[in-house]
Amino acid sequence: MTFFPFNFGFDTMFSRWLLIFLWWRELNRRSVREMAEEYKEALLEKHKNHEGCPGCKVEQMKQLRRGYPYLELSFVWIIVLSTSLPISSLYPFLYYMIEDFGVAKTEKDIGFYAGFIACSFMLGRALTSVFWGIVADRYGRKPIILLGTISIAIFNALFGLSLNFWMAIGTRFLLGSFNCLLGTMKAYASEIFRDEYQATAMSAVSTAWGIGLIIGPALGGFLAQPADKYPNVFSKDSIFGRFRYALPCFTISAFALVVTVLCCFIPETLHNHKQDIISDDDSYEVLEAASHESAAFTGKTGKNEKASQGSLLKNWPLMSSIIVYCVLCLHDTAYSEIFALWANSPRKYGGLSYSTNDVGTVLAISGLGLFCFQVFVYPLAERLLGPVLVTRFAGALMIQIQMSYPFIANLSGLSLSLSLNCAWILINVLSVSAITGLLILQNKAVDQSQRGAANGIAMTAMSLFKTVGPAGAGILFSWSERRLNASFLPGSHLVFFVLNVMVVVGAALTFKPFLTTARR
């Protein structure tokens, strides 16, 4: 069939010219669009290195620098270490501190009151973490970091001077309320390092955090009650004789002051020229034309881009990783308190009858193993397996080790020391590895403009779980000591069984469809 009743070839010519016209129109429109996109990229590149913007200076430094980022890792490491030291430094002496306050009527009630002092820190942090994250996104990371280190120096020293149970709770609550460093440092670490060192950066954060949770209790164990342990150095009439738990707190506060001075020299990573990216009328028109042209060809209107910048609560890759993170952090906090209470409790209750020095020794030994693993092994494991598989394998191995703790209590002498130290090192290595993988997932799920708020949400949720952890662990431990002769899960078997349930839940949540990862 032809277009005209008489076939003079007009329909063929018409079809050819129509195809040529459509091809030329499409080519022309594509060229305009590509030119607009190139102009847009050039314009953004021009403003990328905005003078006076600290974030742009950091980006330039990252592009020009070659070699391993030792300096940046050192700064991140000591700042995170300073914020993690006071969190668990009280665990080795908390049992004896409650005794000195005289609030516990019997020995079995000590764990109950100890949980409330431990959870007051987490409650304060839960109430303020989102606020500090928003402030960090608006005013920068560095001011929040300085505020956090200064607050540690002040409120941790006041906790060491606590005269009664309520003063201890109050100072720990204030310490937690101003403890804004961890969420901010996770955002900072993801911004100060090049892409190839992102796993190393997050490993440094969680390594310093984990080692701080070990060194802190070690300091608490060795330095608490100094007048009793070191009478030749500290007299009963000195300030450390009157305040028997002030020395470890003062030591941590002094370290925080040193870190505060060093933080004055770290670079700011937040960009402060959001309004300057599109400043000229011509540039604005070109970008608008480019966006409309792109929308006409792709059928997209930019809603996806806006959605990525929208509500963080609707960002499921972020929220799912935060939920798993919270479950594992709940286990980590409950485990830390239960281990210290279990080690300090008498043998007749299934404990180890350890002194504060004994607990401090165990924690100090495990710190070296954790440091070596996270620095040299974890980045390789993350590259080979990915953060999700590392978290799953860590959870599976933790279950086996925690099941052995009640049986380790039946040992004595060298066999007890070797078994306990090996178990503690492995649990801490696996726990920190699992948490590190989730930190990587969280920071990949958001852009820089939302990273502070996202980490603030993670800190708030995690702190809420950790608020429940110490109180619940203390109550659970007190209850376990009252059921030593139970037929099912007697004594310490109960507390370690509950810890294993937490790990099973956390590992199960790493599977799809619950946990999803962002593609960036």
C-alpha cells in the first residue's frame, strides 16, 4: 500500500525526509541536553573548590594526598577513645561504689542499683543525640567535637566526686547529655578519608570505641580505691582517700583536656556554600533547562533526588541498619556490665571473686588483641566478605563462646586465666567487627548534608537500647543469683542465655528482606 494513489515515489521520499528530520531533531535535542549537562558539571566543578569553604579544602586535600592517612587516623582514634573511656570505666568499681553509698540492703541488691547508675548516661545521650546531629549538620563537626571533649573533662570529674547515689546518677546523666562525639565522629570519619580508606576509617572509629570500652574499665580497676591499694603513694586523708573512685575519673578527664587542645588543629569537613552553588541568573537558567531537558527524555522529574534528601525515617537502608546496630549495641552493653558483675561476685553465687585489679588485667590484655585485629585484619575481611557477612559470622561465633562462660567459672588457676582472657578477646573482637560493618552501612545510606542527623538518630536509638541494657542486665543478674538451684538455666547460665538470644536476633535481622543496603 502506498501513501498516494499514483506511485511516483513521493511516499518513499517523504518517509526518508521525515526520518532524516526526526533523526536531526533528536540529535539536536540530545546535543543541547548534553551541552547543558556538561555546563552544569563545569559549573558545579567551578564552585566545588569554593574559596573559604573548609569542606572544599578537605576535598582538595583528599584529591592531592597520596599514601596511608596516618595523621587523620590518629586524630579520629584519640577523639573516639576519649569519648568511650568514661562510658564503662565505672564497671569494675561500681559494685563497691554501691556498697559505699549504702543504698543496697543486701549483697544481692547491688546489681539492681548498679544498673540505674549505668543507664543514666545512656538516657541522657538518647535525649540529645538527634539535636547534636542537627547542630553538627548546620554549624559544623568541629564545634561539636570540642564541646564533647570539654564536657567529658568536667562531668566525668564530678562523677568521681559523687557523695551519694543520686549525685552519681545526676552527673552521669549530664555526661551522657553532652556526649555528642560518637555520632559526629562517624560522620567526620566518613568525610575526611578518601573512598578507598572508608572501611579503614570506620574500623578506626569502632576500634577506638572498643578499646576505650576496654581501657576505661582497666583504668577503673587499677586506679579505684588508690589509698587501699597504694598506701605508700596515696594517704587516707588525701582527696583520693576520701573520694575512693575519683582517681580513674580524674585521669580520664585529664586525657579529655589534652584531646580538646589537639582538636583545635583538626580541619572542618562541612561545606558552607550551599547558597553559592547557583548564584548567577544565567547559571540558574542553564541548570533549569538542563533539568527540564533531562526530565523530557527520561520521564523523571527529580522526585527521586528529592526523596533521597527527604525524611531520614523513610530511608529504609538507613533505618534497617540502625535497628540491627541497636540490637547488637544492647548486647554489647549488657555483656560488659554482666561480665564485670559476674567477675566481681563471690564464688558461691557462680562468679569468680575477682578484685578490681583482676578485672582490669583481663580487660587490658584484650585491648591489644582487639587493636591488632581491627587495624590489620578487619579491613581485609570487609573487602573480601562485605560488612553484612562479617556481621553474620561474628554473631554466629559469639554464641558459641558465650555458652562457655558458666563452665569457665568452674576452673581455677592458670586454666581459668587463659580461658577467660581468650574468651574475652574473641567476644570483643567479634562484637566490634559486627558493629563496624553496620556503621559503614549507615554512612553509605545518606549524603553528607544529612550525615550528622542520621548519626544522631542512630545514637539516639542506640542510647535508648543501651539505657535498657544496664538496668535490665543488673536486674537480670540479681535475679539469677536468687535461682542458683533452678532446674532450668540456673544462676549465671540464665544471663548468658539471654545474651545469646540478643545475638541470635541481631544476626537474624541481617538477612533480607529486613536489612537492605544503599547503592552509592
